[in-house]
Amino acid sequence: MKDENLMSMFLQSLIDIDTWNEAKWRATAYFVHEDPTMVPALGIFFENERSAKQIFIDLIERLGKDDPYNELRIAVIEGEIKGQQGYSVHISSNPEQTIKRAQAQGEELDVEQILVVSRIHRMTPDPGSPHLSNFKRAFSGQGKYLLIPVTGTAQSINPHFDLAIGKTEILFRRVEDIDTNDRDAVIFA
């Protein structure tokens, strides 16, 4: 018999906190080919190569090479925060999509509350930087992109395409469209 005072909570974390802390997310990189038929890539630039690779090995083990249910949620939120121009990249799980995957596999999840672990990185590119807009244009043309780990230094980057995860969903948002109850409101913290 179900206790009516108990609430079901769904905790989902595709983010291994310790490994992400060790990896040290430092920047976001975009790889866009001059040939518009080539799939663009969004790179998460980490300081620690071993931990960066482990993050993607773990994600691939959980999601596959193509994340068919888009369980890994990526949002890019542009606009000023606390007087600082730029954009935030918010990476989290997408529990609604995980529930859909479970249902497709014949499992039912009765969920009343959802708790998600996420990571955010604030980017402050030079005014007029074309990188994000080029990526957005390439993604719009392709309808897909690769999420990859990147390591190295600003002078010598090392994209790890062998650990790419194919994605068909990314959210491009504006700061002014996010209210306090929005899952992306954590960018204001």
C-alpha cells in the first residue's frame, strides 16, 4: 500500500561531480567547417585530459554515441548577467527524456519531483566574436552537432573527436526569457 504522505523523487545526474571537479572546465570551443555539409562540434575545454576523457567515456557508456533520446541537455543562454556581457553554457540531464526512454523500454516511472545535477560555465568572448554565431548557423543548417571534450592550451588545443557524442538538440536562449522557476535560472547564482 502506498503511503499518501510519501512523495516520489527522481534524482538524475549525468554529471559525476568529482570527475568534473578534477577535469576543470575552462572554456567552450566551436568547430565549424567551411563546407556547410560538415557537422559542427561544440567542445567542452577541460584542463585535465584524463578526467575530461573519463567524463565522455562515462557519458557514452550511459547515452551511447548518439544520445538518441537527448537525455543530456545543453543550453546556451546569451545576455548580460550582473553587468557582464557574454553567455552561459548549462549542461545537465533531461529527466523528461529519460522518462520517455524508460517508457519506450516498457518501464514506468511514477515521478512527482525531479532533482538534477548540472554544470555551468560563463563565457565572455570579445565583442563581435563570430564563434558562437557560426556554430548556431552551422547547427541550424545541419540539425545536429557533435559534443566533444577538448584539452590542451589556448595556443595548442586538442579536440578528442574519438569521444564525440552526436546530438540533435541544443537550446539557444536569452537571459531575459528566464524566470526564477526556469531550470536555467541557476545561471544567475
